[in-house]
Amino acid sequence: MASELKKIFLSASIPLSDRDFKYIDTADNTAIRDAVVALARIVLPKAQLVWGGHPSITPLIRAVLQKQNLSVKEHVKLYQSNFFAKLFPPENTYFEEIIRTDALPDRTASLALLRKKMIVENSFCAAIFIGGMEGVEEEYRLFRASHPHTPVFPIASSGAASKILYTENQFEDERLLTNFCYLPLFDELFGGILSGE
């Protein structure tokens, strides 16, 4: 049952070309994709992955799920705000466990509600932040406030918001900054967490 699986929170996106250059200038789009795919390959067989359905990320997770032949309902929990209903990627139809939050009058309020439902109202064993823009930074702050004792991993090697988070919060694990071999890295980071060691 999904309730018995540990949950890992994922906050990730590929920065858009029309957004703040502080994200675009350092973003490594290949690394972002590789990291998301590696995370899904390591985490999905053993846990439930929870994320906010960014259109650049959801298709990657779907591809891994299909290859691993796992129960979609059991291993993923996808959150979406109805404020963005017209922008949902077609891959959403593949996921059985979609939590759709209400569309509020504006984008900011709608995202705040989504993040509260997704981050505050779940229990997690870890969180990971890959690439991203201001939304990843906001989700990091909310996650740390809501789950102060839960391990968090900003993958600075993917650049963008995750690199900013790594630097500003003075993380010292250099693997997060320099290691691009994501499968063995995530096996090291999450192996003990998922096994309960």
C-alpha cells in the first residue's frame, strides 16, 4: 500500500529562457534531466515520489515508471493546481494519483495553496532539489520550515536554483556540487534513508 511507503519530495524544473538569468546562466539542462531520471530509478522501486508536476519533469518520471513496470498509484503522488489546468502536460493522464488543488484568483495564491497541500500536509523521509527557478527556492524554504529535521539535498551540480540553495545555505557535502554520476550518488544518499538504517 502507498501509505506504507516512505515519501521523498522532489522539487525540480528546467529554467525557462524568459526567466531570471541567475537561473539560466548556471543551469545544466542535461544534468537536470539526468538527475531526475537517476532519482526516479533509485527511489521509485522502494518509495513514493511526491512532486508538483512541472511540465519539464513529469514526462521524465513517466518514462522511468514505464520501464520499471511499477504500480503508478503506489509509487508516485503528483500535485497540480487547477489554475494551470490548460498547461498540464499530456503525460498527466498516465498518473492515477493526482491531487488537484483549487484555482484561486491569482497565480501566487494558487501556488501557495498547492505547496501547502503538497509539502506541509505530507510526511517525508527526505527532499531533493534539482535545477529550478524561484519556485524551487520557495519550496525549499517551506520544506525546511515544515520539516526541519528531514534531510534535504540541493543538487548544486545541476545549477540554477539548487546551486543557489547549496551556496546560500552553506552545504558542505561536495558530492552535491561536483558529482555528476547521479545513480551511484543517489544510491549513497538515499540507500540508508529508504532501508531505515
